[in-house]
Amino acid sequence: MRAAIYKQFKQPLNIEIVPDPTPTDDGVVVAVKACGICRSDWHGWMGNDPDIKLPHVPGHELAGVIEGVGSNVRNFRPGDRITVPFVCGCGACAECLSGNQQVCDRQFQPGFTAWGAFAEYVAIDYADTNLVRLPAEIDFVTASSLGCRFATSFRAVKEQGQVRPGQWVAVWGCGGVGLSAIMIAKGLGARVIAIDVADDKLEFARAVGSDAVINSNDHASVVGAVKDHTGGGAHVSIDALGNPQVVFDSISCLRKRGKHIQVGIMEAGLHRTAVPIELVIARELEIIGSHGMQAHRYPEMFDMIKDGRLAPGKLIGKTVSLEEGIVELTNMNSFSGVGVTVITEF
């Protein structure tokens, strides 16, 4: 099969012909029809993920058709249209048995713990626990955009943030995660304020549902601007970028008993970051992490897509070939372009 592969971190990827994968007894092989290009892939290519072993094929936001199944797989068969969370649970550890596959003790992550979907085929382990059958109404390109950014944002906003109608939600960063969070919060009846440094991204944020936008370059105090817009502070604030200053400001902009949700991943060396702990105590604030979403929670998200409350297809900025995709990946830290980029030609 054709695959995009890198043999050293921070070095160019190349398209190579490599052996087709075979399914494990509990796994499947998927013919990839679409794969999103995510900032998490960029973090992996930069060497920020200790689970990646070289040489490596990235890609974790995938959708496709099952090509082959292992002998122990019971719920899926060749020809099924599927997607998969970027965190796949083993189905047997204590976390999985409690329904929290997103923090599985033995998690499988295509594109991180194993080769991913920047390729014609990808092998997925623990198939019965993790595969998600696609409704007929959802195409492969839209489905691929759900796997990390959108599904992660869905759980961050709805489950971790417990966003309710009428609340103010501040979203810091208008990349794929941030735009998804904006759309989902709006779909749940919240009022949304988007913060970024790029006017084109903020304009797109308005188009997908943001009630107000702030270009942080235009304000001496971004926290003050958020408080002014929200009448005293956000009920829920989401770091959708992964930046120490954003973490500090996101917590600082909360009203009393507000929730900060950390979704964005920090670059290497920045994981230990300052927190305004005096505000956390005085305002009884919550700091909550959010890491993916379980396969069994997808139906609720699908229902909101089918009834029109969510339209993730609007977040697709462009589709590209595998060759174009490796350029998009390596240039991701320039933050150029608007919306989600998806590989559709392999």
C-alpha cells in the first residue's frame, strides 16, 4: 500500500510502498476513505509523544470501509462503513469496564501507538469495543473530521463542561477543536465568545455560531474583554489551543464556580504551566481535562448531526491528496488556512 511515513522526528515525510496490514484476532483492517489532518499529528511528528516508535505513519481521524476482520470479531464484517475514536479502549481494564474507554489503561491509538491512516489501509485493534458504524446520512469526509477534534470537543463541552442553555462559553483558539467547540456549545443553547489572533479565523467562528469574537491582539486585557462581553465572566472556558498564557487567561476569565476545560495539547517543555490558584480557591473554580470520547457515546452526537443542531461538514476547509497532506502536516504550526483539512486521495 501507499503510505506517508517519517523516519526521524521533524524531518520530511515521504510516500512509500509498504506492506499491507493484517488484522489481529480482535482487530480489523480498514480501507481508508478519508483522514483528517490534526494538530495532534503535528505534535507526534515533532517528537512530543513518547508512544511513537520510528519509522511511523501518522493519521488518527479516519473513516473508511472494513476490508478484513480478525477471528474474534463478532460485531463487524467486511463492507461496513465505520469511523473510530482516536483513543481505543482495550475493553477489559477497570476504566473500560466503567465505560471510560477514553482513559483506557492499555489504550490503542492509530497514528500514535501504531501506524495510522495516512495510508491506503490501517489496522485497528479491539474492534468490537471501538468501531463506530456510520449512519447513511454521514459521509466519509464528515466522519473523518469527528474522530479527534469534533468528538473530543463534544465530550469536553457536553459532559465535562456540562454546558446548559443560556450559559456563556469562552473558546480560546479557532482551529479545528475550537470551531467544533463553538458549534457544539451553540447547538446546546449556549452563548459563545471566540478568542483568537487571526481575523479570518474569527470570521469563520462567527459563521459557525459564535455570538461574539475577540482578537486578543486588539486588547490590553483579553480577560477583561471576555468579562465585559459576558457580563462578569464565562461559565465555561475552553483552551482549544494548548498554550500556557491561554490556560492562565482562560481560568482568569471565569465567573464564580466556573469550569476551565483543558483540551489543547502543550508543546514539549511547556506542560508545567502557571495557574492563578488564588482565583481557583476564591471563586471555587474547576479545572477539568478532556481526552477524547468513547465509541458508545457517538450515537448522541450522530443524533444532533442528523437533526441539524450540529453541522460538522461546515468546518471542512479543504480536501487534499496524500502528497498534499504531508505538506499540510509539516506546516501546521504556521496556523495558516481556515477550517479542517482532510485527505481524500490516497
